Amino acid sequence: MEATKTKSKIDEKSIEVSAHDASSSPIFVDPEKEKAALRKFDQYFLPMAFLFLVLSALDRSNVGNARVFGFDEDLGLKNGQFGNINTLFFVFFILFETPWVMAIKRFGPDKALGTALVLWSLVTLCTGFIHNYAQAIAVRMLLGACEAGVSPGFAYLFATIYPRKSTAKRIMLGNLANTVSGAFGGLFAYAIQSMGSRRGIAAWRWLFIVEGCLTVIVGGVAWMFFPSSPETAWFLNKEEKETMALRKIRDAAYRGEDGFEFKWIKLTFKDAHVYLAGAGFFFSSVAISGFNVFLPTIIRGLGYASLKVNYMTVPVYVMGALSLVTQCYFSDKLQKRALFLAGSAAPVVTGYLICVGTASPAAGYFAMFILSIGVYAISTIIVSWVASNIMPDHKRSVALPVFYSIGNLSGLVSSQLYPTSQGPRYVVGNATSAGLECVAVFFFVSVWFLLRRRNARKEQLALEGATTNGQEGDQGVGFEYGL
């Protein structure tokens, strides 16, 4: 592996020279060579990224499975204390998202994400040895800080590497990882629960211990295969590396140069697009945040025995995965992000309202399937929409995690929606999630109108012969927003 990295450094120097020579004339990138290089990323980078995302989601959501078989009771948690633990997790998750993504841009995914892996796996392992409320808060806050950059970091990388017409199919890996980890986590938790206490250690503790060890071993192997940059990836041959380097120069007008300028931070915080999209992400994410962590709790509240709860989550996640893949494929193909966002909200609202309207366990369980049809697709498509509409890369490295942070504020709400005192049906929590999903649609439509208006203004300036509108990056006259 060390020899591979050394070779990459040598190749990088030769690429820089050839790219510099090419920069004196218009850049042409052979589309077939470009496709061949991107196929290599699909073959080598995407599987490793997916594995990383699955492990992250598994270690983030396993507390919901642990709760079903004794987490609250052994730690002496009362009333809303479990919700408080998750609230503080999201506080630190939000605070550290932007620094982690900027670290990925600055130091490369191999160094930044590798460091994150080691830290969060150790925290997961330590969770198996906590004994009280204060310790539970401490480990969950640390986990939030260590995992914060994983999802937005990969979204940033996918949007940087792939053309925007195909970003949803790659960014969906984040939520596909959530469904896979949910399904696998449910089966794994069921196996651990069936095993019972061993060596005087409760089953829920074994859940964290085994998953922490699994993460550091399996994730460590994946880490070794991460490239330091798209242009010097070890799995590309010399011609493909040159193609990626030329591609970077070709797209420099919008992707920007390597040197960071603080103006992009200022422009990010002045862009209404980030706030409107972030608000839509926030309101829609209340549903998905609650769904991921509290699905076992919701199913148990419908009247099913605790031993059945974990494996009953599996088919729900499978349905969510199938819907996610289908909707992301067609949203890429049709390039109609807003349409799919509004359409996906309907089953989410319907699912939650069924839970509110009936006490029937069968109807409530069926509602979880309906809900899963839209809940994962919404967050994937909104992230893809924002990531592909922000330029250059430096602005994207700031704006994307800021957008994520606004959305992840939802965790502060969803973590309080399912207190034990409102069980078993959690009517308030389910009704709130349904109502906020409707509010999210309003913001999705607002983003569509904003970007459509910007495109119309740019088109008018182009017809008038203008070459600039005084704006930079994606707001510049030459960039067209996808709708």
C-alpha cells in the first residue's frame, strides 16, 4: 500500500506538469476516457464509501436497538432522559460538520475520514462500559463530534467527483447505508438479544462492544483503499489520472482553484438558497431522524413483544431501500428534483397520520412501510439538489455542511418527540412529524421558485449580451441551476 501511495505522489507531479501545459489552450477531455475513469471510482471508491457509511449509521442508530432490551433500565434513565441524550448527540454532530468537511477538502478523504473512523469506533466500544446517565451523555456527545463529517463529507466528495446529472445515484448511498444498517442492525441486535448476558455483561452492552470492534477492523480495511484526491487515486492508471486532472482544469471556472479564499465563507452565509433548502431539510428530517432512532420504539409501542421488535424493523428498511434506489434513479434521469421531493412527502405524511388515527398494531406496522417509501428519498434528493447547485468546490465545502447542520437541527426536535411518558402510541410525536413534513414541502417549492428566478435573470442577461452579472460561483451568469 505504501508503494502505491509513493507512486501516486510521483504521478501527481507529472500530472501537474502536463495539466499546466494544457492550460494554455482550451481544455478538451475525451468523454469516453472520462467515463472510463469515473467507472473506476464506481468500482473501487463507491463500495468502500458505502461500507464506511453503513458502519457509521450502524454505530449511530444502534442505541435505538439497545433501548429495546434494557439500555434505559440498566442506566436508570427516566422520563425524557433518553431524548436528552440524543439531543446532545445532535448538538455536537451539528457543531463539527463544517470543520470535518473542510478538513476533507484540506487534507484529503483518506486522512480526515480515517481519523474519524478510529475515533468513533473507540467511542462506540466505550459505550458498552457506561453505567449512568452522565456517562451516556458523554459518549453520545463524543460520537456526534466524531461522526459529524461522514455523511456531508461523502456528499461533498460525490458532488466533486461525479457530474451533477448523476449525483443522486451516488449520494443516495448515505441513506441506502441507513436502510442497510437498520436492517442489519435489527438482525444483529436480535441475535445479540437472543444470546442474552454472557460473562456477566448485559446483551445491550455486547451490542456496542462487538459493533465497535467490527467498525475498527472492517472500516480500517476500507480506509486503506481511500484515495487522497480524485486526480491521484491509486486505482487509476496514468492516462486516467491525467484525464481527471484535465477535467479539474476544464471545470475550474466553477469548481475553483486549490487556494482557499475566505470570501466563499461570506458568500455562503449570504446565499438565501442555503437557508431555504436547509429549512426544507430541517422540517423533513424530523421525520427521518425520529424514524431511524425510534422505529424500534414505535413498533414496540404498537403492542409487539420486545423480542420481535428488532427483526420486525428489517422488512421496513428493505422497502425503504427499494424506494430510495428507484426514486434516485428517476430523479437523475428526469432531472426534476423538486417534483420528486414534493411527491415523496405524501407517503411520509400518510404513514404518520395512520399511526395517529388508529390503535391497531397491524395498521400501524403497515404505516411504517408506507412511511419508508418517502422518508429516505426526500433527504437524498434534497442533498443532491443542493450539492450539485453550489459552486465552486470551496463554497461547496462550506455551504454543504452548513446546509447539513441546519437540517440536523431536526435531531434536537425528533429526539424529544418520543418520551416514555407518551407511549405506547406516541400520538404527539407522530402528528408533529406529519405536520412538519407539510411545512417542508413549502420550502422545497420556495427553493424551486428561487432557482428558477435566478436562471431567468441569467438568461435575460445572456440575451442582452452581458458576460457578467457581478456575481461569482454558482450565482455567476454562466451557471444554470438544475431544478
